[in-house]
Amino acid sequence: MRYALIVGVVLSVALGITVVVLGGADDSPGLQLIGVMLVLCAVVFGIRNLRGRN
């Protein structure tokens, strides 16, 4: 189960970085914000679930 969580977080971060880069190429600040929020939420979600949320 931990492996699936780590893979999901890594894929979400990769997708978020891709969205930020594509938003920069298209000069779209909204798309860049969505990408940054996706990365931040994936990292926070992953850390909270790996630590055990006590």
C-alpha cells in the first residue's frame, strides 16, 4: 500500500510540474497556479499519510 501511495504522489508531482511548464509556455497564470497547487497538495497528502496522521 505504501508503494502505491509513493507512486501516486510522484506521478502527481510530475503532472503538476508538466502543467506549470505548459502554463509558462502558453503564458497562462491560472494554469501555472493549478500546477503549483497540485504539487503542493500531493506532497502534503503524501507526507501526512506516510507519517500516519496521529
